[in-house]
Amino acid sequence: MYPNWLMKRAQLTGERVGLSWASEEWTFAELDVIARDLAGRLVRLGVQRDSRVALLSKSHPDFVFMMHACLHLGCEMVMLNERLTEQELIYQVQDCEADTVLTDDANAERLNTVNKLLFSTIKEAVPAEVEIQREWPVDRVVSIMYTSGTTGFPKGVKQTAENHFSSAIASSLNIGLGARDSWLCMVPLFHISGFSILMRSLIYGAEVRLYPKFDAANASDELIQGNVTHMSVVGVTLARILDELDNRQMAVSPNFRVMLAGGGPVAVSHIERAAAHGINVLQTYGMTETASQTTTLSPEDAADRPGSAGKPLFLYDVKIGAEDEILIKGPHVTAGYIGRFADVQPTEDGYLKTGDIGRIDAEGFLYVLDRRSDLIVSGGENIYPAEIENVLTGHPAVLEAGVCGIRDGKWGEVPAAFVVADTISAEELDAYCRERLASYKVPKRYSFVRELPRNASNKLLRRELKTWN
Amino acid sequence: MYPNWLMKRAQLTGERVGLSWASEEWTFAELDVIARDLAGRLVRLGVQRDSRVALLSKSHPDFVFMMHACLHLGCEMVMLNERLTEQELIYQVQDCEADTVLTDDANAERLNTVNKLLFSTIKEAVPAEVEIQREWPVDRVVSIMYTSGTTGFPKGVKQTAENHFSSAIASSLNIGLGARDSWLCMVPLFHISGFSILMRSLIYGAEVRLYPKFDAANASDELIQGNVTHMSVVGVTLARILDELDNRQMAVSPNFRVMLAGGGPVAVSHIERAAAHGINVLQTYGMTETASQTTTLSPEDAADRPGSAGKPLFLYDVKIGAEDEILIKGPHVTAGYIGRFADVQPTEDGYLKTGDIGRIDAEGFLYVLDRRSDLIVSGGENIYPAEIENVLTGHPAVLEAGVCGIRDGKWGEVPAAFVVADTISAEELDAYCRERLASYKVPKRYSFVRELPRNASNKLLRRELKTWN
């Protein structure tokens, strides 16, 4: 059993700021009051305790308040990605069988479903009397996030209270914990990158310094002014911050302690540029199934080991299995999936089968050689080629399709499609995909080819495709 | 499952200092090598993996090395208090049924038992090949410490890996965690006060700055030089450090962050004097059954709430039960006892029945009004009146005995005995007790009385006795 984290923070460090947004801020005690009030309104509107609710919202304090209200009610929260198309959203809402969908007003039109509650409707309801959940079982499902894999169908990943707690603790045992930590959050709250910041905030008693989205100028302001101590980035956003700092020629505040960089290796030159600005970049290897980080690499180690993802954190074990697959064990590993993949067991002998390919050197440093299912990491979003291929082959004119990532100056990587098709144009395919895929997943290039590269057992060779570009 | 903590620290932060002693120091990697070597020697001498061993030693690096070796072998460690008499030690060694007793050479003569291994013997053995225990089950019993209660018979308290881990984590969520923390240890390693420092060191990757015993001059040197960041004290040792600092009129280094004060409330005047020296005193309420702290009080809160023990840490819950008994819940609470008390269940509905009396105010601050079984806290040692009374009434001339604590300038409290007896002198009783009780438990005063204060059901009223002094 855990105590209700927000309730406990309100009792222990109620006067500390838990959330800030531009010039507004809320203490943990205030967040608790707001969440209790909203919990009462949700109950008034028919939301059941311990039920499963889906949430669709842009990053905003209201989104945070709604999540805290859901946590107080013991609800399982399905975190919907606001960049998805309606078709993609409907798949997830149906698969998870959410009793209710809570959505901010801006996203209200994006999803037509009967069981929808708008944030404005919730805020206008009269609060019902409600007992908040004072204790959380360790295996309580706190959040569910969809991620695709080799099948191309998004799977809803369960993240328990223990997953989030042990993730926060393992991270603190690596990077330390200050009494006045503040985490700059410019990554989506519906992703594990942003959601884990919210969880750490509750567990550590730290501030979430929230922004609607990534912005290099705002980030640089925060780093220079010394309001924040931590930030999560991916390679491309780090590069944009470094460019901004180069232009300004101003020093980052010594208050700023850790820049956590996910989504694949960061170039050594960037690490060095960051160091010159006084920024300590910790590269990390994490995923939805592990409630954020599994390994991290310190800047001191980065210079000698370009491409390494570091060592597993204190509570975790990583080993290399058959066919060089990376296997992960620890209390942060998901208990499994929901919906149509509920019967799929993600672990074997206690180890999560990541599908990623890697090696571990003699000193214990992990190198991720190839991401699972030829994963494309584009500006922090994970894109699974199989999902795009599924959509493309759904078009009557398309016989076969193969997708791979290609380099992109702004996003790091973007998807490119190779299609074996009857008479159809790239424009037609693009329009077709735009209806069915979030825009970041829509291929940036279509190449019409006579056949796709396949191995003896006819398996598509996406790595081969990359050389065709 | 946890990873083997020392092994993991050697992998992750192998170059950090894990232990220091005067001018010597050992990194975690070095501690791991020493412990593996000693584990091999212990196996050569017949110590079985996963067996129960008792340890008797003064505070010294060799004692730390032996504990690490035992941990590598999966052994349960019974921590013997070197201040006990042979009779007291034999009771514990027999009750715990330890397969082996490991003792430093200085204490070798204090305990005659066949299954004894001297540290010098162990160091001279030829190491056997041995596989260390790479993973620790969360319910693995790491340590066993004897503590008395109302019965007067010491009970062996089990402390699991989860007890120690959650205690370390809950503490870090309160006081933070730095990359270069160093904990000054002048409290006994066989007590939870010292043992918990060793555990935190492994979990945090922090240094244990070890001394053979408390010494106000050495402590002041360390605080002024800024080598250490944390220290554990009790009221009387804090007072002696403050006197020393007053004499020297030198400032404590800003590196020093937290002085953790156990063993009962600290006078507000001491908190203020400490603050004037730049020392942040956190008062804490803890016990063997909770693997150290349950509640702590910050210095800011101390001024307004004299006598409070603070609020329960993040993972814990405290409530007041029947007859105002303090009840404690959390992952740090003991799984129970061994030996003759193996069947005693320490918890009820998940709450540890402490036997202590207390109240909680509207803001959630705990006040400990009366310690269990009229506990006497003397210079950091817990003394149970019933245990001394049992010894006294064992003398043929003694009809009845009652013991209570009386104020003492040096130790805070010391035991005083009230005896209903036939012709016997205080000197004779003193000699009798010295044979059977550790010297700190021997009454400092004997009063011969006609009868003892008892209530209607004939229960001894020790609180009444206090007023007789």
C-alpha cells in the first residue's frame, strides 16, 4: 500500500509549489483542494470510483487538475495522444473500454463519443460528497498508454503505482534529490516523458514547471533565470536549446542540475556544447513499458562511449537475450496490456522482451543497436513502421508497403514509404494517410517501387529499405 | 527482488568512497572485493549460505567488511550489543539459534560458545570459491536486533531488505539526497541507529564516516571541516557537541546538512543553540521494529511544537489506537520476531502496536507522551525496567523490585531501583546485577522500601516511582 501521494504531499509539504504555469502557481495543499473539488464534480456527473477514464487534453493546468481528481477517485487513466486522428483515437477508446472520456474544450470536436465530458462541463457541475482514495495498492493501475509494436496495432500498456514509484526512486538514487527541485515540462503529459514528471513531483514534493509545448526561447529563459533544476528533452529539442543559448551567449544558472535526454543517442558534440553552457546532459534509454528510464549515461562517461545508453539504474537489471534482444527486469516493468492484447505476456522469466537489439560492454554499459520494430523516433514521438504499413496496404490500390525512417534536420527522423501499387499518386496516398494517421506519422515521401526487399522467409527488410533513400 | 546492494553500488558508483575511518578509505568497488574475499573465507570455515550468523564487534572497518561478506552470502545477521554481559549474550545466541558467531578479537573472551569464529581466524583462512547472492528477495531477513519490552525478555526483531530499503527511501524523500553525501557514524553499528547508516550508504551510494565511538571533539572537527553532510545523535550527545562548539567558537561547515536526533524530544533551547551554529536538527521517533525513523520534525516546526516528534514520513501512516497507543503502518515495519517470541504478531490490521502512548494534533504532528514499558533512554541505549526487575527479583533476598529512570546530567536518564528485600545491601545488589546486566543497565541507585506503588489490579506503577526520587 502507498498513501495517496497528493494527499500525503499536502500533509507533509503542503506549502511547497507543486505546479506552476506562466505566472500562476499552486501549492500541493492547493492542488489537493482543487482535486478533491473536481473529484466531487466528476462523481456528480456519473464518473464511478475505480473506473477507467480516458483523457484527451493539451498540456495545461486544467489537465493536471483533472488527473489529480481521477487519482483521488482511484480511476485508471488512459492517456490519449492529442495528435492522433479521430480514427486512431476511436480505436484506443474502444479497445480500452473507458467508461468516460474527459476532454478539454479545445479537443472536444476531435472525438465523437457518447460518454464524453468536457472540462468546462465538469467545472460547472455541483460537487458531490466524495471520499477520496486514501491508500493506493502497489499494483493499482495509475495510467495506461498506447504504444505500437511489431503488429502495428497500438497496445494499451498498464503502468502501476509501483511502476511509477520505483521509477521515480531509481532516478533519485542516480541523480539525487533536492528540497526545492523544479522540473521544466515541455514534453506532452500524455507521454511517459511528461507523465513521469508529474509522478516524480508527487513523490519527491517537487515542482512541475509546465508549458503548453516545447519552445527553445522559453526553455532558455528558464535555464538562464535558474527557476528550474531539471528538464526532459530529446536530441532535436536539445539541439534547438543549444542553438538558442549560442545566440544569446548567456550562461545557464548553476541551479540547473540535470538535462535528461531520451529518444536515442545524443551526438558527443552536443554533449560537449551543452557542457560548455554548464548543462549536465544525462542520456537515457526508456520506454512506455518501463515507466520512463531504465539506463542512463552521465556526461563524464559519454565522451568515451559515444552511442551508449549507460547503465541500468539501482533497482534494475538489463541483459542481452537470444538474437541480442535487450531484456529488462525491475519493479518499473509493466504488468501487461489491456484490451485485445490483454493476453500477451510482456515478460519472460521476469524480463521484459523489448524487441530492441543491443549489447553490453565489459563495464556494464548498454548500447542500443537497433530499436524495436525499426522504430522511428521523430521529435520525441515514437513511430512504428508497421502501423503506417497497415494503413497503406488498406488502400485498394496498394499491393505492398514498407516504411522506414529517414534523417531530418528538424525532427531527427521522419517516415518514408516505399509502395508497390497500381495507378495511384503520392498525393492520393498522402490524403488517405492524413485521414487515418496522426500527422507526424504520415510519410514525408512516397517512392513507388517494383518490389520490396525481403529475406528468404519473405520478411520485409526495413533496414535494407533505408539504403534505398 | 532487489539487486545485491553492494554489488550494484560497485557497478554504478564503484569509484565513490563507501567507508572511511581516520585517514583510510574504501570505495564501493574495494568494499565489494573485500567482501567477496571474506565471503570465500567464511565458506572455507564452514559458514553456510543463507544461514543465521551472530556478530559481536566494536565499531571498526573490519566489522563493516564482515557484514558485507555475510550479506553477499545471504546470511541473516544477528547484531549483538557488545555492552551486554556474557549471560545476556548467551540468552540471545541461544534464542536466535545462530549457526555461527563472528567476533572481533577484542570481544573474543566475552562469549564462550563452540561455534565462534574470530575475525583474525577468518582473515587467515584460504578463500573458497563462492558465488555471491546476486539478488535479494524483498522479504529477505537482513538483520535481527534484540529489544526488550513489557515482558523483560529481549525479543529478536526481524528487519528485512524491504524494511531497510523503504526506511532509506522515506528518509531521502524527507531530507533529500546528494551525490556526495557522507554520514558521520558515531553510534553503534549493532543498533538500528548505526546499522541504518550502513544500509543508507549502500542504497544511496553515500559514505559512512566511521568512528569507534562518540566523541564530541572529533564530531566537532568533522562538522567544522565539512567532510560530512549528516550525523545521527541523541539528546545528550547533541548537547556535548554544542558545548564543544561553544568553546571553540568556530562555524560548522555549510556542507553539513542534517543532524538527525533520536531517543526522545530535544529541548527547544538546544535546537536554537544548534541553529545558531548552523546545524539543522531533525528530531525523529524511531525504533528497532521500524528499522529507524517513522516521524521527523523539522527545526522550523520545532519552535512552535516543543516535544513533538513530527509527522510520519512519505510512505508511513501513524494513528492513535485504544488507550492512546501509537500505531504505525508502513513497509518499514518488522515482519515479526524470532526464537521464543516467533509466534507473537507485532501488528494488528497492518499496524504495529508500539506500546508507546501518544497523541496527534490537528495538523498531523505526533507527540510521544510516554515510551513503551516506561522505557529509559540512557545515552542512546534503550533500557527496559522490566528486564532489570526480572534480574533483581531473581536474587533470593529480593521480594519485589521496581525500576524507573531518573534524570542524569551526562546520560539523560539512568535506571534507579526500588527494592522490597530482606537483609541485603546496595553493594551486594550492585555486584549481583553487574554479573547479569550490561553496565549501562545496572541501577545507579538502590532504595529499600516497604512496598511498591501498585494499582488496584496490583500492576506496578513505575510513573509513581519516579515521584519518589
